Amino acid sequence: MSSSDKISGGTVSRNGRQARDSVLGLMKTCQKLGLSFWHYLGDRLGINNEDHAVAPLASMVAARA
């Protein structure tokens, strides 16, 4: 296998792996809380079309503990 071969779902760099793992962890947390990942992300990026803000995940996790 040469360095130009690609593996599906793989990353090239350590930063890429960290980014992928962070997003997957965020998606799983949203799923466990019954929250849409896309609505959460849109709210954090300021592009959410809804009138209400999504609470910070830390406070939602703490409330369920």
C-alpha cells in the first residue's frame, strides 16, 4: 500500500483524527440528550432559524445526572 492509497473513513493527520473524534463525540452526546446535532450546531454558529436558543450541553448533561 502506498502513501497515496486512501482508507475509507480514515484521516491523514493527528489534527484530522482529533477533529473527527470531537465531532463524533458531540453527535453522540446530542443523540443521548435527544437533541438534534444540526440544530445544536446551527445555534452555536448563529445560523439557527428557530427563536429559542439551545442550552449549553454541559448544563444539559448536568441536569440529567
